[in-house]
Amino acid sequence: MSKPQESHAPSGSKPSSLQIALAFTAFVGAFGLLLFLPAGRSDWTAAWLYLAIVTAGIAINYLYLRSRNPKLIRHRMRIGKGTKTWDKLWMVVFTPLFVAVYVIAGLDAGRFGWSTMVPFIRSVATS
């Protein structure tokens, strides 16, 4: 009895540098849109700082995985046949919640100021 292949990608299939760059840019751009569109402004310093931290984290994670386990990158870039049901369910539940957090943050801190914070933290978060 043979063991089924774990990878969803054809053997030797590797995302190109352009695909990686486009995915990275789209992901960071989506983060920015989810924050700045609801905020209604682009001069929100705390959001720019957050976006920079997230971008650095994604880049560091990618570079680490590329050197340690490039197969994992190829595997994670594809959802399709062979993806576990739990992973699909997680994405259906998690994605709207993930988007809502950023939209609400933009509406709250960037536009309406619904939440209250300690004055020092508020000055940093809304500047």
C-alpha cells in the first residue's frame, strides 16, 4: 500500500519571486485598506506603525521559512483538494472575524473614538 502524497502542488512547482512579491504586496495592501478606509484618514500614525510591524513580521517569517522549510511555504500558498475540512472551516469562521477586527479598529481609533484609554496610550494610538 503506498502512502498518499502530502503536497498539493505538483512536484517541483515553486512559487516564483514575482508571485511571492505580489502576494506579499497584496497582503500588506489589504491590511492597510482594512485600517485606513474605515478610519477615513491616512495621517493615523499608530496604524502606520502597526502596518510596519506587521510587514516586518511577515517578511521575517517568510525569510525564516524559506531557509528552513520551503515546502511549507508552497503547501500553505494553496488551498484546494486535500485541504483538511477543519482548515476550511477555520478559514470560513476566522476570515470575517479577522476583517472585522481591523474595520472596527479603523472606525474606533481612526474616526469615531468609541473606546476610552489612558490618556498617554490614547495620544499614541490616535496620533
